[in-house]
Amino acid sequence: MKENKKKSLLILAAFLCTSSIFAQPYSIQKTWVGSTLEYLRIDSQKAYFEVFGRHPEENKYIIKKDTLRLYHEYTTSGDQFSKVHVKTYDFRIMQSSDRALQLIPVNANALELSDHKTLLSYIERSSARDTNFRFKEIRFKATTCFGTCPDMSVQITNKKELKFIGGAYAFKKGFFTASIPDSLYAQLLQILSLSDLKNLKTWAQIVYDAPEYTLEIVYDDQIKCLKTYFLPSVCHELINYLLTIAGNVPLEKQEDPFELQFQSECGKYPNPVYTGDNLKNE
């Protein structure tokens, strides 16, 4: 088994050495986003790849000439785990600049990973920033899972007011309020500007052991309403912010219980957007 693994690594090393001769003129080690919630984050070692409706994949990668190859090594019971196999996903880099990237899947694995899209077009994520939205408030609820996922709800308004309800496994249990410091409020607005609010949506999912999230964002006189287990990668920073914000502000415990009101239609597909006379919690 060690010999087979050594051979696989030698092949990949040769591929990598060749790639250095034909390096792309621009670095693609960035976070890239597409117009329909495609997401690609490439760091120095791995590529995190997602198209809408499919769970994200994390793979190692190498570049040879004009080809981006994602790959991972694995063993199987079919050969008693005696061989190391390498699964590859090859994408031709059709366009690469400081701000734009186009990829074409060129083998069956890449085409399947791309959900059979024949062209993937991206722009550098900071170029997709939307700073023109008018934020009013955000509400978020997370349920427990079969483990220790926290049962919690949080609401933040444009007046920098926070309400937090902590249940099982939450940072704190009970009912709390707080004021959001300017720096944390600015961080929230920055994260929202990169979360593609205009296109943000989810898909029908059947999941048995994961927390369920309810996310409502009130902005531009509408309410974006999502209820799901997994959200697109473009808003993962937002979810992490909401899950941890209670631990980053001085909470004031409230003796009188309160509720955070969520839209009753959340969870339907396509995801509902409330506008005009349909707005609640205003």
C-alpha cells in the first residue's frame, strides 16, 4: 500500500512541477463568486467548491498549463484498501484576471461536481460587494441536533440593539438584551454586503442530524426569509457571526420572557420574500 501511495504522490509531484512553468499571470488564490450562488475559495493548499443545490466539496488542487485540477486520494474495500486511488476534477481556465475567472469542466468528474454546468463564471468576491442596501434588522434561530448544537435565537436592529434567547447548549440560557458596539455592527454590515442578499436562497433538503436554521433579513423594505439546514457558502460568515455574537457583547439578563416573531411561511420553496403590504414585524 505504501508503494502505491508513493507512486500516486510522484505522479502528482510531476504534474505540479510542470505546472510551475506555465503559471497563470494572475493568482487565483482568492474567493470567487458567481451570479447564481456559485462559490470557489482557493487558498495555498485547498479549493472549496460549491454550486447551488449541492453540498460544498473540499479538495487539494494543482495547476498545469491552463488546467485547474482538484483531487483527493482514497482507498476502498473493493481491493481490501491495498491501493491508493486518486479522483481528479479537471477544469480548463478560460479566463483569468485579477477580478474575473472562467472555468470549463473537461472531465466527467468535473462536470458532475459542477452540476453539469458547462461554463462557470466568477468574479472576485470583493467586486460583488453591495453597499447600497438599507438594513433594518436581522433575526436568526438555530435548533439543537443529536449532539450539542445550541438552541438559540438572536435579533439585531439598525439601532444596534440585540435580543438573545438561549436554550439547551447555548452560550447562556435565558433572555438577554445588549447594545452592539460600533465595530461589531460595522462588521455585520460588511458581512451582509458580501452575502449576495439579492440572490440568496436555499433548496429543499432532507437532513436527520443537523441544526435547522431560520434566517430573516429585513432590508430595502422587504424580508428575505430562509428556513433550512444548509445555506449557501456565500453566507457562512453571516451564520457564524450570528451564532457567536452573544459571546462578544455584554449581555443584560431580562427577568420577563420575550419572543422573536418569525414569518409563518418560512421554509416553503421557492423561498418567500415579503414586500409591501405583506411585511410583518415592522
